[in-house]
Amino acid sequence: MSANPVSPVGQSFSRVDGRLKVTGAAKYAAEFNLLGLAHAYAVESPISKGKITAVDVSAAERAPGVLAILTHLNTPKLKEATSDMAGGGGIRVEERNPLSDNVVSYGGQHVALAVAETFEQARHAARLIRLTYAAEPPALTGEDAPGTRKQPKENNGDPIQVKKGDVAAALRAAGGTRVDVTYGTPTETHNPIEPAATVAHWTADDRLVLFDATQYVKGTQAIVAETFNVPKENVRIINPFVGGGFGAKGPTWPHTLLAAAAARVVRRPVKLPLTRSSMFTTCGHRTPTVQHVALAAGAEDGRLRAIRHDTECLTSPLGFFVESCGATTSNVLYDSPAIEFGHVVHTVNKGQSSFMRAPGEAPGTFAVESAMDELAVALRMDPVQLRLVNYAERHPVQDRPWSTKFLRDAYRVGAEKFGWARRNPEPRSMREGNLLVGMGMATATYPGYKLAANARLRLSADGSVVGQSATHDLGTGAYTAFTQITAEAVGVPMEMARFELGNSDLPYSAVAGGSSSTATVGHAIHNAAKALHAKLGALAVLDPASPLRGLNPQTIGLVAPGRIGVKGDAAKSDGFKELMARAGKDSLEADGAFMPATKNEHDAGPTFQSFGAQFVEVRIDPDLPRVQVSRVVSVMDCGRIINPKTARSQIMGGVIMGLGMALTEETVYDRATGLPVTRNLADYHVPVNADVISVEPFFVGEPDHEFNPMGARGVGEIGITGVAAAVANAVFHATGKRVRDLPITPDKLLV
Ligand code: MOS
């Protein structure tokens, strides 16, 4: 696709923002210290359900340095902004404005805010606020909440209660081999190294600047503008660097609105950083799931006859979220004449569940890919072979072609690199010294999503180019990838390109979610580059000194780095710099837009879906059964890889998060209070360096040019999918014990 002989796309580059990060020059939301900055500290509800019946702020208001104490009694009434992700607006999952009334719906809900000269003074004053509660028994599980059961038809426009063929009959039929089991995944909480934070500054009565840790500057802009009833263009969201998101920073959460409300009250800039512990209550988490999976297959050939996959999950009273485990996995993974999946949501008094890396796919693949392993054991068939005999050549429910699919290559390359052939299928058969060794595998999958974006390019007379879009770099390498795409699309060397993002003043970009940013913004950059070349062409055809004078501009495009011209006619070309110099232009700007397909266009085309294979080796001491993951080989087909170095890091990060999901991560709630008790990084265990011995990512496949001009699908989320199942399958192989509820802690392996 490139006229660049040495295309920057497809090469490994270190992060263009790496130096800023390692020197501390990269500024994150909470590091913007404005003149006159005041500090806020939120009070969180100690009860999970009930009402605030009395408020006493007298001691708090007298505390040193206090500027204001906000409760539901004195917080300005704000409009309830609407969530409109599909329409290019913002995302709210928790939909109640903070401090809007005296109702408490979950433990940890913000119930008051202290604003003071310093952080310590605000925290001290917050502890002096006396609130009296009338507490009611909270519902904490689905069983606690009869009557709240919902079966939503759709999730973000996708049907999530689906039946193809007669699953019940296939499961009842005589003969064949069946698996019919229930899996559980716990509440998991995102722990980006940068907690959420907002610095709010009203620069005029109707003008607001927010430094906000967000994956969606345009979304936050839309929500804040509507909430405070000011024009969108009067709200600026600035967020050049994000210290990890994993979905936690996609929606606009209460603290952002609370910071803006407080800044309006005290008429000074206000900083409200969430503490690590409040990240566990007011910033989303992954709902626990209960997943019932039933599979039936031919006893001889292992061909699936039926797949049933039912999911139960939890939402809060203040919003709605469904974890689409079946719709994202059983819907796409295997060929079967009968496939059925459904989703049930219960409402409980816990913080609002929300998007967390591969929402649906991460817990969904744990269940289905564990069940496939159980089926392989029952059939006495190799787990890779079972997946190959059930390979879906087309979308198994929609019967549509894939744009590209190289999952067979992923299985083959993964098995080779991992040494799968050495595996003795008998459980407890492999040892190293005293340790039990287990090998397990699972399929990974994630859709190729595209959202909407605009991009602007400015080419300067010196041949350098700056690209812009209001997109984000969550630590993923997006700055680098967009610089590479800009350089390739415009036709300049990498060192002559730069990319700006993380600011709502820039052209629109959708949320940095759904692993869609590279595909979406990259497509807009390509469209802007075409427009830029057309502008250069328009200058050239009118320029008497140009070899392109008098030509039809339609025939002109990029022919070599820094040159436009007529393809195949070396004499007919002209340089960017020469053209601009002769035209007396210091710079030339062009815009490009990308809009995703409409539902009809989408349904008429192929399905864009990435696949991969996870291979895991574990070692377990039979006396003290701690699971050590000694090796992971992760092979992904994500189309063309823009930057192998940063893409490998993305897959590695996803796999590591999957190891946490498999072995240690669980947000535990106190039955008495409904509050999480594992709410710091000592009690909530994410993998540390010592837990990660060897993770080797590889890529297979071909560019997916039907998807976008770069041929690239996303790499952000797929890495976590399948990992927990591959670990559980390896644990079964090592020990003969099947653990169906995550995390796989040592107690579950003691007989
Ligand atoms: Mo990701 S959970 O779509 O931010």
C-alpha cells in the first residue's frame, strides 16, 4: 500500500514518547498544578444501601484550610447527561450525578466532598464530616436480588440472546459425548498504574478546562458540557498521557463531574485524584460471572453438535452493563449446527460494573475454552486437534465469510514454538524433579472494531508533517503507531513525522476502546493524506514550472517518498518541498474522516475478527500447590502489525493480565458492609515480575486490507483472551484437578 521504499509501517520503533516518560517530562492529569489550585477529597459511603438522614459539616467547615464542604444538600443541581457512544457523544455507565440526592446505592459511593488549600487539609476535613445513615440490607449477589433479573436483547447493537438450530434436541440425543458444567469468574478490578484523576478549572463562567485521565477526551467533553449546560466548544479536555486504562477510563465517572462542580463552587481550579482504594468502587470493574456451558460432540469424530452458553452477571442500581460472554465467544469460535447463547443481568448494591479489557471475551473464553478442554479429555482427543476438527471456516452463527483468518497457522506455529508434541496427554504424567508439569492451550479471539475519527495533517515547507486527532495513547504505543502511519501515508521519513493527540481541541476521535484506535484513526490519517496529495496535485497542475502542469489532477498521487506524480511515469513527478517553495506556501493542511460502516453495509460485508492461540506450561509442587506459569507462547493473527516491538508489548501485557485473572485477581466483598476488602495492590494481587517467567508473543497472518488501508486489526485486548483457560487446562493436565472458578488459588488444588 505504500510508495515508501522503506515503509515505516511494519518496522519496530521504540516509543517516540519514551524519552519523555523515562525522564518524567510526560505530564499525567494529576500533575497539572495550576496557579491557585485547591485540593478535593471525597467521602465514600460506608453502607451499601440506604439513605443519608442527617448531615453535620460544622467541624469540617471549621477545619484548617477548608474552602468548601459539598454534600447533597448544597451541591449545585446539574443536568443528567446522556450516554451516546454510538452518536459520537460520551459514555456514562454510572448514570447518576454525584451528590444529587440522599440515596446510597452502593458501598463506596461518593457522599460528600471536602475542598481545601492542600490535599492533607482536604483529607482531614473529609474525616470530620458527620453523616447519619438509615441503612438497609444490601443485595450483593444475584440470589440476594430476586426480581431484578433482566435479559437484554442487545448489547451495543449486537443481539445477545441467540439461537441457531435445535440445541436442546442435540443435547438430549442419544450417543455422542457431552460436557455440561458451570464456570465462575470473580469481580476483577482494573489497576492502571495511574489512578483516575481530574483537575478542573473554570476560566470564565461558561468556560471550563479539565485535565482528566480519560480514554475519551471528546466523550468527556460532551458529557461535561451537557452536565454543566455550556457549549461543547467551551469545554476543553486535555490528556496527553494516560498511565493505563484497560477500560476504566472510557466512561465518564462521577469524580470528573464532582471536580468540575467543586471548582465552580470555590471559583478556583480543583484537583480530585481518586485513591487506589476508590478505584475499586467508583471507577468500574469487571462483573463476576456464572457461565453454564453445555457441549455435545460426536464420540468418534469430535465434531460439535451443539454449543450452549448462558451467562449471569451483575450491574448496579445506577446504570446498566452486561458482560457479553457468549455473544463474544460461542458466537464466533467453532462450527456447530446448533449454537445458543443468552445473558442474564441482576442488579446489586455494588459499584457499577463496566468495560474491562476484552469485556465478554476474557471471562467468556475462560468458560468455553475450559469446556473444550473438558470435551477433549472426554473424547480422548488432542485439544488442538479438537479445535481443528471444529474450525469455523465462516462465521458460525451469521454464516458470513471472515475478511481474513489465519487461526490454523496460529495453532501450528504455537504448537511448534511451544513444543506441544512433547506433551503426554495423561494428567499427572509429566514431572520435572518433584514438580508436576502441565501443558494447556486455548483459543484467543477479539473482533476487529472500527469507530469514527477525523484526522488533520499539516505539511511544512521543510518536508515535515504533523498529524492530529483527539485520540489517546494509554501507554500502548499509539503515539508511535500514528507517527508511523502518518509518515507512510503522507510519504515522509519517520523522523519528519510527528503526531499530536490527547486534547479535545483536535479533530474528533472516538473512545480509545475496543482495540479500535489504530484501525480507526489510521484510516482517517490515510484519508487525510489522500486529501493532502490532492492539494499538492492541484498546485502542481497549475504550476508552469511543474512537470505535472496541465495534467488531470485525478491521475496524480503519491509515487515516492516526498513526491507526487503519475504512477509508472518517472518523468512526471514533483517534490513536496519544490512544489511548496514555488507556490510560496509555508504549510499545507488537509483533513480526512473515517466513518464506520452502517449496519446494512456491515452485514453485507465480511466479518472482521482476530484469532490466536495461547499455549501455557505450569509447574506445581504437589505438596504446596502454588501454580507457577513457567512459559507462555502466544500466537496472534491481527492482520498487519504496524510496529512489532510495541505490538509484542501489547500482547505480552494482555497475557500477563490473563495470568492475574487465572491465578490471583479477585475483588472480595465483605458480606456485612458490601464494601470491597481487597482494595489495594497488597490485597488485590496483580502479577509482578517474579510471576512472569517467560511470555513469548508471535504474529501470523496477512494484512487485512478489506478492514483498512493499513491492513491492521487491533492488538490491545486479544492478548488477555484464552489465557485463563489455557492456565486452567494446564493445571488440569498437571494435577488431574479441574478448577472451574477463578482465580486458581492453592486451596482449590488441595484435595
Ligand atoms: Mo477497552 S475495555 O474497550 O477500554
